[in-house]
Amino acid sequence: MTVFSFIYAILELGIQWDPSKVLSSPAWMKSVFTPTVSLYFYRVIYILIFGFPSYLASGKLLSVETVWYLIYGSIVEDIMYWIVDLKLPFSWAWFYPVYFGIPIDDLIGVVILAAMYKLIKQKSKAGMS
């Protein structure tokens, strides 16, 4: 998941998900995929893209472990993206708040990961008993 996240971060630096900013985009695409629609469309695609390796890592289609890997991959990708981009994180959407260069959603994600990790460990210990 770490390697996937790093590779995706590098690829994401070159991706332009807003057709209105691409001169060669067809007119119909610019009218359908407005900047707001593109923003949410990309989030759906992002979750689907990260959902597949999360499924492979956990071995389950939807489980606590799958969600853990999804959040982990997303956080690692964010960190790698900002390192490779050589810029401080900035708030590019309402759902990506940044305070003094610190992405708040990534901090929340780390807290959720820690709590989920404890839950997973407890679940696995209970399964062994």
C-alpha cells in the first residue's frame, strides 16, 4: 500500500482533473464537468482507485481492515505528494482543511488509524482465543 501510494502521489502531480482548465477538452466535457463537479468526481475516482489495493491488502471487499488500508494509503499519498511537490500543504477544497501547513484531515486520519488498529488487534486476539 505504501509503494502504491508513493507511485500515485507522483502520478497525481501531473493529473489535471478539471477539464475546464484543459484547452483541448471538448465543449460538452467542460459543460458537464464544471470545477465543482470535477472536484467531487475526482474524490469518487480516488476512493475507487485506493479501494482496490486496500481490498487486495486486507483480502476482504469491505471490512475494518479494508477501511484501515484505505485511510492509511490516502494519508501516505498525501504526505508523499507534498514532499515530492516541495510545497507546504494548502487548502484546495472545503474538505481538505489546512492549518499552518498541517492538513487537518490527515491528522484526524492518523487518530482514526490508531483507534482502528487497536480495534483490529482486539478483534484478532478474540479470534485466536
